[in-house]
Amino acid sequence: MCTNFTPTRRAQWVKETLGVDLPSGYPDETFPGYLAPLVVKSRQSERVACGLARFGLIPAWAKDTKISRHTYNARSETVAEKPSYRTAWRQRQFGLVLVDHFYEPSYASGKAVRWKIERTSGEPFGIACLWDRWTDLASGERVVSFSMLTVNADGHPVMKQFHKPGDEKRTPVVIAPEWHDAWLLADAAQAAELMTWAHMPDLSAMPAP
């Protein structure tokens, strides 16, 4: 499961690739509960927007934000059924969180060592997300939040090496630039087809203790 990543600050790439400006005010590294830049696209107007969203999806029905401690990753196999995600899935609230790299633990040495995963090209990338809106009834604040979508990575050439021995290997779904529009405007069937590492760009990994 991905709990930590570096949001991109490469505004020129974002502008050229997605046609939007990066917002400001997010941390150098994002953990659950922290902010990161999220891209969405309107199915009606096809307008693309990028704003800050909280890592860890808070469903509209939640009483408080505590649930986000457990909803930062969503399994692609069950996302359509889980109470936390099924409404956002049904409403096709698909987004891309913009990342330079994310981190996973390697146990090759016998203990957990943080590794950094990035595109082999060195370019930023978008990770497939499901997002939702939640309103704090006490303050009236509206919070946009998201969960990264993940798939099995037992056969992935890079991602199969991470997590504890014996645990299932998982990877966030990295969406290649040529599939950005398809993901953001997908229906449920199209989204399910894109949630596979076969569509992902090449990744590289290195120790980053």
C-alpha cells in the first residue's frame, strides 16, 4: 500500500500535459491527511481543473475525518462494492494525483528499507484516484479528498519486490499520459479496463532511506 509520495512541482510539464496550472500550498511529501494536487475533468463541459485535495477519501456520509486514516488506498477489485467508495465509483469521480515519485518498503535486507519509485523517463506522472466531497457540519468547510487505486503487482517487473515477504504485492495504478483523458472521462467498464499495470509506463526503483 502506498502511504507516502512526492507531489510534483513541475508546473511546465503539468501545463503542457494536462493544460492546467498547479496550485500552491502543498507539502514536499504527502502522507494520509496531507494535501496534494488532484486533476479532474467535467464530463459536461470537458473542462480540466487542478486543485488541492486531501490524501485519504472521506465519503460524503462520514461523521468526521477519521475514516481517511484507512481510505488512502482502494483495491480495484472491490472499489465498486465498498461503502466508502461505491458512491464515488458509481458517480465516476475519477481523478489523477500528480506525482514525481512514491515510496514502498523493500525487505530484501531483512528489514524495511524505503525505496523510491519513479517513471524511467524521469517525468512526473498521474496516479489513478477516486475522489469525493465531504462537508464538516460544524464548520461548513467542504473538503475534497481522494484514494489511490491499486492493483495486484505479483507479476510486475519492478513492483513485485516490495512489501513484506508472503504479503500480496500491490501497486498504485499509474496512468500513462496517452490514457489521461480516457481515465478522467471513463465509465465504470472503461475504468476497470484501465486499472491494470499492463497500461502503465515503465517504472524504476532505487533505495531512498
